[in-house]
Amino acid sequence: MKTIIKSDAPLCLQQAREKGWDWDEFHANAHVDYLDVRSQALADQKEECAYTGLWLGEGTKHTLHIDHFHKKAIFTEETFLWENLFAAAKNRNDGETIKTG
């Protein structure tokens, strides 16, 4: 994984945590916020997948999602931790072998 300089955490992550939501509830109940988080992560990563460097900006053929570096099922306390969230190409396993947990 390349070095990524993260911007300030989106406020909506703290709000979701305060509501007691899990990630699926955040994705469903605040989908616009989810898209904003995804866009901000992608901008921080200069439009590239955090794991592979694949271009995920305008014109990409890859599906984009937010990936939890530390798996949210194991590290539930890090579900909404900005430093644990990265934009990644969906349905690719490139990062799986290097992720912890």
C-alpha cells in the first residue's frame, strides 16, 4: 500500500458512530454521506486504488468502494475510523493478502 496523506475526517463518520449504526446502516441510511466519504478518500488517494494504484477516477471501468483496512467484522471499534477507510477497486482481491485481521 502506498503512503496516503488523509484529509480531515468527514463529520458524517462521527455522526454515524453517535447514532450507533453499523457500516451497513450507514450505507443504507446515509447513502449520500457514504458517497461523500468515498469521494473524499479517492481524492486523498489522487484517484487511485489504495492497494493496486489502479486509476479509479473519471472514466474508470472498475467499481469503486470503501474498504476497511482492518476488517470491520473483527475490529468493530475501527468501523468509522477515517484512518482505516480507503477507496479501492471492488471485486478485486489484490489487497486481501496484505490486510491485517
